[in-house]
Amino acid sequence: MIQSKFRRHSYNQSLKLIPFLTVVVMMFLSSCIETRFLEYPESHRLLNEIQKWPDEYYWNIETGVFSRVLGNSTVEQSKSLLTQMVQDWDAIVVLDTSEKLINYFQEHNLFPIAEAIQETLIANAEQESTGELNSWLQAKAIKVGLINAYDEIMKNTSG
Amino acid sequence: MKNALVVSGGGSKGAFAVGAIERLREKKIKFDIVAGTSTGSLIAPLVVTDEIQFLRGVYTSVRTEDIIRKRTVFDILTHDSIYDSNPLWSLINTVITAERYQKIINSAVEMFITTVNLQKGGIEYWNQHTSGDGGGILDRTTLLRAILASACQPVLMPNVRIKEGGNQFTDGGVRECAPLSIAIDHGATDLYSIVLSPEKLEPSNETYVFIVKTFLRFLDLMLTEVTENDISKAVLYNQAIVYLDKLQKKAKKMLTTAQVYELFNDPKNPNPFSGKQLLNLYIIRPLEELPTSGLEFRPFEMSQMMVLGRKAAEDALKKGPLTV
């Protein structure tokens, strides 16, 4: 009997809270703050990515190889190709020109990777703003793109 | 001949458009007019500066957290949107540098960024060669804010004041997802329209419980409807020109030259199609729904969408313009 009275009492108390909660919610809703956009926003992650390279051209090579290796084949094909590439990485990492890299991938039956590199170089042929191509940096950008593609596919297919 | 590129809205699905544009440029197609809505307005400036490889880089490097930031429940209750788009604002500032802005201003290519004015309720296009307050990009900040406004989906992302203290703007896709009409009004003869949704929306088996998911489905349905209306307007435009041409030829057989002239040049009822040409309309779109909601930016999926875009552009060119 006492318990039941107590329950009814606390139920009634809860009911009394409803108008209070409604007022709180209404206060929240009516005090909407308009989003302000900073005049000088913080530096974006992408800017740091681009600035890793002395020229935007090399960033284009890195992202071009990355997206073509991932995009030109199916998920399973890309994973298989890139896994094989990582197994051979010690031999690949020392190759210091795009020609040597392309030859390596062709000789080791990794044709889609070789094609992705060739397509990227063709697509960027007219975009070397400095006019002085550094073939070592070009090869480095290709390797960064490839290893990023491997990381990305492992992240997307794991689990 | 005037080539126009029109890119519709669709968030991360914009990667499909980047692939398609890359293929069109490889085919040596240059654009005199570039119009974009939402993700299309992020793409448009880099098409104007012809930096397609940089565009590819941007669309395969950005992740969801580079575009939007989740708010806490408290923040949602006290703010004007579910997500914070300050990361996107920072991205736009990074991509559209002062140097790029100058290139855009100096370019002969007409660029149009589509937004909707929330107070007036109408569409407003932002163009770099328009002077004055109405849609004129007078400085870099105006361009950056116009792009941001065009890309901010209402409710999900905040509204934007393009001019300090002025009206608020939101995603142009609310009223015009594929801004074909502005390209037609500016004399486009060959129109390449990249649409980021298939012709028919696929049925969904999902039960919609969560507000954001329901809202995204609503957006999909609304954007598909708006896009189809935009395309059908362009098709209707072509049909009207063909019909009037046939009518004129028929009239010439039945009436004298003076009568025909009088009939088609009535000053009281001016012919809205006078001097207009038949459009070569290429619609480049995916065959099936693209594998993302548009709010999720994942480099792997975006790389795959680029390939689909390239293929769709190739197919559209092989097929030729839409016939009436």
C-alpha cells in the first residue's frame, strides 16, 4: 500500500517535470546559433599533403597513381596486385625512375600497375609547372601513391 | 558553336563527374560555359582553370572528416544544422588559392555557381563576369562563400551568408540540380550534362528509423525529381524548336512570305525561341545507383566512381546527342 502510494507519488512528480523539460527543449531550439565561418580558416590537411612536394605536379602523380591503381581493377584484383607488390617492395623501393618502375611491373606480370603509372604520366604530361622534371621525385611520388593504395585497400577489405 | 559543361549535385558522387570530365578533355572537348550545383560547384572552378589532374587528386584524397564534422547532441540542439561544414570551408580556402581565383577571373570561360536564396526563395547564379550585387563574384571571399553555399545541403549543413549581413544561401540543388537552363540562356549549342544519379531511382529495402537516413532518402528522392525536371526542360526546349521549325516550313508552303513573317514575328506575342538553335544534348550519368550516399567521402570508392564516369562519358559520346 505504502509502496504503491510512493510509486504514484514519484509518477506524479515525473509528470510535473514534463513542462519543465519542454521549456528546456524549447529554449534550446529557440536559441539556435548561426554557424560562423572563420575569415582565416585553419590550414586544411590537404594543404600539408600538397606541400609535401616541391611542386603540385608530384602530388598529382601520387594521387593519380593511387586512384588509377584502385579504380582500374576490381577490389580483388587490386588487392592481389598490391599484395604481390608489397612482397617485392625491397626490390621496388630502390628503383629511382618511372621507366625502371614500369619495366619492373611489366617484367613481373603486374601489368595493371604499370598501366596505371603510364596513364598517370600521360595525363600529367602537360602539367609540370617548373618545366624541370626531377625523375627521382617522380619515381618517389609513384611509390608513395602505390603504398597509399595498398594501405587504402587493406583498410577497406580487412574485417 | 559554344560548349557547355553542367555538373549536378551529389556530394562524393562528384568523383564520377571528375572521371567523365577527364575523358571529355582527353577527347579535346573544351568548354566555354561551366555551370555547377553543390559538388558541381566545387568541380567547376578547377575545370575553368583546366586543372583536371589536380581535381582528380582532390577527389581521391578527401575523406568525410575533411568535409563535415559531427556535432554533439547539445550542439545540434543549439545550432542551425546537424553537421558543421567548417572543414569544407577550410578545404575550399585551400583549393581556391588567390592565384587560382585570379585565373578564374581572367578566364574567358563563363562559370556559374548555383545557389538558392533562402529569404527570396529563388535560384541565384554566381558568375565571375557579372558586375554589381546580383550574383557578381567581386572578390575571392564571395567566390569561396558561393561555392560553400552551393555545397551545403539544407538542415544537414549550415546556411551561408555570401555577403556579410546579407541573405542566407543554401544548396542550389533544392531548386535546380543540373543547371542546364543557365547554360542554354548563355547560348550553349553543345551541352554536356553530368548527372550523378541513374535515370530511375532503385527501390530501397531499408526501414527508415534514423532521422539522418530518412533525410538522406528524402534528399535522394527530391534531387532525382529535380534533376529529371531539369533535363526534361532541356529536352522540351529542343522539341519546341523542332516543332516550330516544322510549322514554319509547313506555313511557307501555304502562305506568302509576308504572311509567314507576320505569323512568326508578332510583336504582341514574341517568339521565345526566336534565334535559338537546336541543342546537342549529351547526358552522362551512371547506369546504376553509385555506391555511396554522397555524404561519405572514401578515396577507394571515389577512385572506382571515376572509372565509371570515364566509361559513361565514352558511351555518351559514342551514342551521340539526344535525339528529339
